[in-house]
Amino acid sequence: MSLTVTLPDGNTLELPDGASGADAAAAIGAGLARAALAIEVTHPEGAEAAELRDLARPLPDGAHIAILTAKSAGEEPLRLIRHDAAHVLATAVMELYPGVKISIGPAIEGGFYYDFDFPEGVSISAEDFSAIEERMRAHVKAGEPFAREDVSVAHARERFVAERQDYKVELIDDLVRDAAASGNHEPLETVSLYTNGPFTDLCRGPHAPTTATVGAFKLQSVAGAYWRGDSTRPMLTRIYGTAFPNKAQLQEHLELIERAKERDHRKLGRELALFHFSDISPGAAFWLPAGTGIYNSLVALSREMNTARDYTEVKTPLIYDAELWKTSGHWGKYRENMFTVQVEEREMGVKPMNCPGHAYLFKSQRHSYRELPVRYSEPGLLHRNEASGVLHGLLRVRHFAQDDAHIFCTEEQVQQEVASCLEQAFETYAMFDLDVRLELSTRPEQRIGSDEMWDRAEGKLTSVLDERGLEYELNPGDGAFYGPKIDMHMTDSLGRSWQLGTVQLDYSMPERFDLSYTGADNAEHRPVMIHRAAFGSYERFIGIMIEHYGGEFPLWLTPQQAIVLTVSDRFNEYGARVHERLRSQGLRAELDDRGESIGRKIREAELRKIPYMLIVGEREQEQGSVSLRRHRVGDAGSFSLDEMVAQLAGECARPAKP
């Protein structure tokens, strides 16, 4: 007996019946067999997505397979290695701290963590990392196999009860309950356990063949984390780490982390006097003049681009009766993230987004098909009741504003409007020299609306992308609960990925608010609603840009484009004239006429990252010129004042739209 599998290049491979992924790798080549971590298997029945499996598991006849190594494309190789590292961490901790209880240890972006419940009186800090890492290295060096065992639910539960691993028992009980709640008439009968060395964990896998693939790792931090994220449950100790196939990659990653610390927008925000945070209003930025200038420049750019595309700016209330939020569905699905207030015995909600208010505004007037599309924009203030533990500078706040817009259009206008939204976003990002990649997110498991509606909505977004030849990645199951979306992502100068804007197609809210327009047939028709933002929130975008540029913004956006530095008090009057000339041309310029040395003035301007320093002394005053010094470059020569003003005005102008 034999089985046949198909390789990524289309060739087939014949193997003995019962052959495993490891057997397939060995049949292809000894080098691949040594490097193999896991195997992707697409079942012959035609499963929608490939399943990542242990190499030791038998292969189904007729399957398509792909052997995964540390050099394979995508995120899976690192996720696999980091998941392995989390198990090795738990192994070391259980050996060093008898009586510790374990919960979960997943791979995450940038690394992994494991949550522990340590015995009373035991606390862990970064000072303990060296001992834990030493024990981890011993298990990695030993190359202990990751052995999978599928056992009955009862057996697994009894085992963890005997070991007093309460969190594992709860996880098993939840798996049984969730299986029953899913509508599956067959109860959950087995679970998988993985053993490496002396450690056995409840885990669905997969894992690499041995611990040796965790080539290089480092523990990074320790934090508290409530079990299941519930503040009424026990507080666990979460140990974070990262892992890579080799030391060179680990070192490169650690250096990147240090660079990221230097570019942290909270640090640069203080140093450049852009904004301030205070416990007097947690999660809300106090914008200082320089930061306000950046903020206002982005809002002005949004307004200009919206006006060019026939958007109408509106202004809607900040607080609404709870009935509006019940109509939109947010009261039931989003209430815990909203700030609520009592007003004359009426329950009210502070708006966390503009869309319900815009839907209500559209409904307040009659509309004809001749008016459509109606495009509302509003850089309105929003508030979300984010947990204090997730607040993070400008990147996660409670008080913010978005370059928000909503389009109400006919079914026939949807594709053109979506395309226009994408074009506007591309034009916006081009001004920052940002390369953007697109992601199409489709229907989630928890959603509203019929399958027919989702088919239609997803089909329209796909058509826009395909007809314009736009490359995109499919992100199954990550759409909004009311409709699919196209998200726009960028990779910053440190290699980190960020989502920026989004275009979302919504058939639900027009239905909920009973929106209508009068068609050419004089009958009432339901409009389609499109949600659109390019920057997302201005706060978050500025935070991302601070870190992307390291605080050195494009010239047209930087808070202070130039500063005039006087060599001594004798030249303050001429310095003031130079300063006024710059300002008269719309340049954002300062005058530093303090009685400090010119060397100190230059150092302080460098620290503030001001792009142009115009130095004036006796020669400059006599000749009507300035000496130019560029930030991080140094002296750039002497120029006449007229020449310098014209040059700076040109260089600091906002880029023309492509």
C-alpha cells in the first residue's frame, strides 16, 4: 500500500502508507529533513486553508503538502519557534519553582509569553531571568523531542487534577463546553498533550521536532496579567521573551528594540515639546503648540482633500440618548467601551465613533437619487473607555479625533465610491512617502446579515481591487461584524507593520436606521453606507509618524522649519528682520536672540531637530546674507537673504498631490 502527495511545484511524491511529514521531507532530501520544522497539509477533501501539522503525524492520501523550515516565507516559522520557546520557558520555571501553576503560553507578535501562578511568597523580577535562561538553554541544548499524544478528555482532566494544575483543568472544561455550544452533536472526546523533557502541556500544537530549533532566545520583561483578562480572577505573572533560529537574528532584533526605544513617541514627544500626558485626564493628550501645529496641518490636509472630492463637512453632537446606540447596535456590542452619563434621568452615551450620528443626520432629511452620493466628513472628537492597562501614549487613547467620513450611495455607485476612497488614501500616503499594502478582510464568525448580503459586499470590494490591478492579501474572518473592509497597512523604518486607513462596506446600519432615498421610479430605496478613514485617528497617526521618522518629520509638516540664531546681541535687530522675512513667506520660524553662546544655541536647535539653522553675525549683517546650517549635516554655506528665503519656501512647501 502507498499514498501520494502533491508538492508546491505540482510534482507528486509516492510514499508508503502511513508515512509522516518527516518521511516526506526525507524523501525529498536529507538537507530538507534536517531543516524541517513542520508541514502544511491541504486535505484532499479540499479544506479552505492549509493545516500546519507536526512532522511526525501521518499524511492523508492525496493531500497537497509544503515543508516548513526556518527560511520559509511568512510568519509561521517564527511563530512555531516561539511557541516552542514558551514551552521550554514553562519547563524551566516548573523545575526552578516547585508548586507553580501554569496557564497559557502563546507565540505573539515579536516573541512569546507564559502566564504563571507562583506559590505564595514567590515573586519574579528581571533579576531572575539569568537563572531561568540558563535552565532553558540546557533543555534547548538537549534537543528534547516534542512528543504529541492524543488522549481522552477524562484522562487529561484527571492528570491535571492530580498535578493540581487548576488552570489546565478549567481550560479542558471550557473546551468541552464550547464544543457542546457550537452545535456539534458529537461531544469532545480527545485533547492533545505535548511533552518535551519533563514537561507536559495541554496544547493543540503544532511543534517542531525538538527543542533544539529554539536556536536563540532572551527573556525580556515581566508583568501582571489577570487570568482570562478578567479583573475578578487571579492576577498571574506573565514572563515575556523572544526567540529566533540563530544568535545573529536575535541580536539584530534586540538592536532594533533599542532603536525603537530611542524613537519611542512618548520620549520624543517630551523632548520635542509636542504633547503632554497627565493622570488628571488619563488617556488624553495635552497638545503643546508644536504638536498642535502638526495636528492642525493634518486636519487641514484632510479638509482640503475632502473638499476636492465633494465631501460636506458636518458637525454632530458628542452625547446621544441610549436609544440611538441601541438602534445602531453599539449599546449591546460596545457599551463597556463607552462613557455613559445620566442627564435628567435619561441614560446617554458619549460617542466612540461618528457613524451612528451620520446615519441619523442622513435620515433627518429627505433625499433623492439625484443627490447621491452624499458624502459626510467630520474630524469630530471621540471618546472610548479603554482599560487603563492598554493605554499607550498616542497609540491607544481615550480621547481622539478621526479623519472620519461616511458615504451614502446607491448600489450602482458602490464600486466607484470605494475606488475613490482608495485613491484618496493613496494620495495622502504619497505625501509621506509611505508604501502601503492592502488587506481584504472578509466575514467573521460573529456577524449580522445574510450570506447573500455578505457575498454581494465581498464581491464588490474584490471587484474594485481586481479591476484596478491592486495587489492585496486576503484576511479571512477579520471583517467588521456588519460588513467586509479593505485595510491599508504600512511598514515603518524599523520594520514594524501598522494599520492606517480603512474602507468598510455596510449594508447593516442603513437597515437599522431605516434609511431611504427616493429613486427614479419614485419609490423608496435603501442606500448603501461606506465608512472611510485614511489617517485613522490623528493621534495614532502622529504617534506612528514620530517613531517612523524618529521625530524628524517631512519639511512641510515639521513644527519649526527654521530658526534664526544670532551670534551676539549686536545682531538681534538684523536677526529679527531675517525672522520676519521667513514668516512673511509662510515658513514656521523662530528667533533665538538670547545672550547665550552661538555654540549652545546650535546644540539646542540640533536637539530640537529643527531642519534649518540660519546664523547671523557681523559679516551676514553687512552683506544682507545668512549662514545656513542643516540639522545633522552641518554648515551648508552662505546665501543672500532673498536666495535663502526663496529656497526654504520651495523646500518646505507641501508636496503636490500625485
